[in-house]
Amino acid sequence: MKNRFQDLTTVDLYKNRKQVKWLVIFVSIIIGGGSILYTNILVEELRERERRQIELLSSALEYAASTAENLTFINQEIIQQNYSIPIIMVDQDENPIEFRNIPFKANSNAEDSVKTLAKELAEMRAEYEPILLREADINVFYRNSELLTNLKYYPYIQLAVILVFGVLAYTLFNQSKVAEQNRVWAGLTKETAHQLGTPIASLMAWIDYLKNSPVWEENKEIITEMDKDVVKLRMVTERFSSIGSKPVIQTENLYESIEETINYLRPRISTKVDLIINADTKDLDAMMNRPLFEWVVENICKNAVDAMKGKGKITIDVIQDSDKFVIVDITDTGKGMEKRMYKKVFNPGFSTRQRGWGLGLTLAKRIIEGYHGGKIFVKNSEVGVGTTFRIVLHCSIEGASQFITEGILEY
């Protein structure tokens, strides 16, 4: 019972991963905002502390200017102990007469020093009001220390580092997960093909026996259809064997491939479904692995039959889009879907059928985009009217190879 609950929890998280993603983003924003807020509070406290320190320094200077007593302690313990806060003291004409903690360039001459002081003075004037020493008629300009400035930007740098690390970790985890899924898919399909091999070989032998037996003449049509089904099973086995290994992509007649698939489907689906192929020419080639491509067409058509509940029309339009691409549009008159579902239909586990596994369109996307370097997507759909799936294939091996290598489809 516990394992079943864990499985259900995992499935729920997977199905609601978009909501989980937004929840993680929301929590991250709260954490980041809290970090920035807390750091800003610290910065304000330090800024106030530095201001009090400057006021103390100014008071000490003013006291030193108004008395003739021994001021060695004040000078050494208060004035000279400022190692962090940049200050510039100017006279009535705003000529610098004293300064501390000003970052001069190495090997700077007198002219460079004057420019540096003028620049620092302008920044200090823009940042804080100066403190006036009335007894000495001197203005003390100051600005935040480097520590306070760095602390102000620290949370943003911290968040950026965390973000980069998070993106990197997510990318590595996602790639690892995809690689693991690919290994599972490959192992499952190859094992399925292996298990189907023996009964298919046996069925082929039995059909050969029936063809040479006395019942052949009376049951010729039935045995012929059985033979087609066994051939189809053998083809399915070959398809499963191709998953996980690099299939051979070569020039094939696109119209003939689709026509062969449709001819096989017609007697095996509802007689109330019309299958129509439209093409400007039957002499239209595309780069494909024929068994895998026919699997995709067959899968989309079967889904369309389910969407129409066994009654309606499926139209397949074969189009020469350009010298680079050929297009196959598969349109049904089923129940359609909302626009937000266009991408979800290709997600593993997505199915509108109660007993569906939700793997057909996922495999179709992997076959077309991963193996053929093409594109498959929902071109358009309207609830209650129907759906059109579009498949884009390359006309040349160069285009398909470039996409598989670089991951870019210029369509």
C-alpha cells in the first residue's frame, strides 16, 4: 500500500510539474527577496554607524581647532584611526586641504591626483551633505566605505551565483534523467522485439503451412489478411529494434510510404472513417527511415480515429514546401483541443483515453525530431471541429544531418 501511495505521489508531481516549477520559483523569489531585505537592513545600520563615526571625527577636528591643549590622543586615537571611510576636507573655496582613504592610482602624478580628488569630491557631494566645522570654517565630505558598498551588492552577486549553479545543476540533472530514460526505452523496446521474435516466426511458419494446405482455396482472403498482419508484426518488431540505435535515413518516396500505411489501416479501422490522401504529385521524395515514419503516420491516424469515436474523416495533405522541406498535414474531424494543450500532447504519460499509456505521440516526436531531424507539432486545432498535426521532413540528407548535429531546423 505504501509503495502504491509513493507511485501515485510521483505521478502527481510529474503531471503537475508546471505548478511545482512555479511553486519553486515563488519560494526562490521569497528567499531572494528576504536575503536582499535583510542585507539592506544591515547596510542601513552600517551606514548610520559610519555617519556617527564621521560626526565623531568632525567633532574631534572641531575641538582640536578650538583649543590649544595637547591633542595627541585625539589625533592618534580618533582622527588617525579612520582606515575605511573616504573623507576630503575642503576650505571655503572647496580646495582640498586634507583627505584620507582616497584610492589613488599607482604611480600617479600631481595632475592625476588632483583629478582623482575632484572626481571623489563630486561623488561625495552627490551622496551625502558635508559636515561643517564652524570653528575652522572647513567642510568635511565623505562617502560609504568600500565594505559598505560591497555589502550592498553582495546579495545580488550571491543570488546570481546560486542561479547559475541552479541552472547548471538542473541542466546536468535533466540530461542525466533524459539519458536514463533513453536507456530504459532502448532496453524495453529491444527486449519487446526479442520476445516477439519467436511467436512471429512460428506464425509465419503456420501461414506457410495453411497456404500449402487444402483449406487455402476456401479461406484465401482470410489467410492473406493474416499474412499481412504477421508481416506488420514483423515490421513492428523491426521498429522496436530500431529504438535506441541510429536508424538508416535515406531517400524514400513519401507518397508511396503514406499510401502503404493507409491501405493497411483501412480494413482495420471503422468503416465509418474516410481516409483521404491529397498530393500535387506522387513523385515526392523525403529523407526518412520508412518503417519508423510509417509508425508515426499510423499512430497519429489511430489517435484521430479515437478522437472521432470511429466516425469522421482523416485527410492527409502531402506538400512540397520548398527545395529544403516537405510537409505532411494530417487533419481529423475529431473533438479538437485547446491551444494550451498543443505541447502537452507530446508529453510522456499524456492521454485522453482511460487505458492509454500516453506514449504514442512522445515516440512520434522522438522519431521525427530526434532521428529524422524534422519537426512535428499541432498546426491548429478547434474544439468540436478537429485537429491538424504537421510533420516537416528534409528533402536532402545534408539538411537532416545538419539538424541532428547542430539541433537547428531552419523552417
